[in-house]
Amino acid sequence: MRTNLEILAQQGVVSRSMAESVSMRIKDMRKRAIQESFQDFGHAGHRLEYVATVRGVDYLDDAKACNLNSTWFALETMKRPVIWIAGGQGKDTDWNAMKDLVSRKVKHLICVGVDNKALHTAYGDLFPDMVEADSMMAAVQAAYLLANEGEVVLLSPACPSFDLFESYQDKGLQFKKAVCEL
């Protein structure tokens, strides 16, 4: 059985060296240690989780990324152009801290949330055609229209989203549902 990381590496979303490094570490662990770690680990959904491929576009759920560091990691691992779904309650977020990375990795930005003025201020010059979405369904549909084969749609909000969602799990489940309805 292949892991999400192996699938992403095969599709060129993350580097093969990252996937190989993780695989090597797992192989070096003893069977008992692996079993114990899985018993204690729990579900790791909504963390760069592969959802589906639609028309040659991969959809990834990183709804757990509710801060810049998590989203920075997600964007840094991308090897193909990204349609980024971000936003929420990020008034105090220093969006400019990621401007260079965003300019290199992101093709389109879709804002989902009630107030995305800070995103527009930070990235408006990079994305004059930035999309505003008032629901996850609208965000995914916009991404579907913007994405081309071989690209990635990444939900990685970089801030909390209690303005539209009950939790990051709710946000991620709405994303998955919207992708499945494409």
C-alpha cells in the first residue's frame, strides 16, 4: 500500500528525496516501535492530504495549516504550479513574510473568508485577478476553472477560519466534499 507521500512524490508534487528520506527512516525502525507509534499517533488527516485528481489536477487538503509556518512548508514542498486557497481570520498575520515564496510557487490565489483585506494588501500586486470566495464550494469551483493539467490545487489557509468554518476539520471536509462534486 502506497502512502500519500509516495503518491505525491510519484506525481512530482513533492521531491522524491523527501519521500525516500521518510521511507528510509521508517525502514530503519523496528516492527514493534512502528506498531507502538501508530497506536499513539492517531489520524493525521488534513495535513497535505491527497484528495483526488480531476482533469489532471491534484487537489490537496492542508486545512490543518492554520499558521504561516505550516503553509510555508506546504508551499515549499510543491514542485508544480499551485492554485492556492487561503484566508480566514488572519488580520495579524504577516503575509509579506511569504511573499517571495508565494511569487515563485503560486499561479493563482483564491481567498476564502469574510475579510481578506490583508491578503489583498500583501499579494494584490502578484495576483491582480485574485478570486474572492464566500464558501469552500465557490473556492473549489474557481480553482477548477483556473487550474490546468499538471497543476496543484492546495487548500492551506495559513490562518484560523472560524469566520466560515467550525474547525479546520470542518474546513477540510467541506474542501473534500466540494472536490468530490466536481
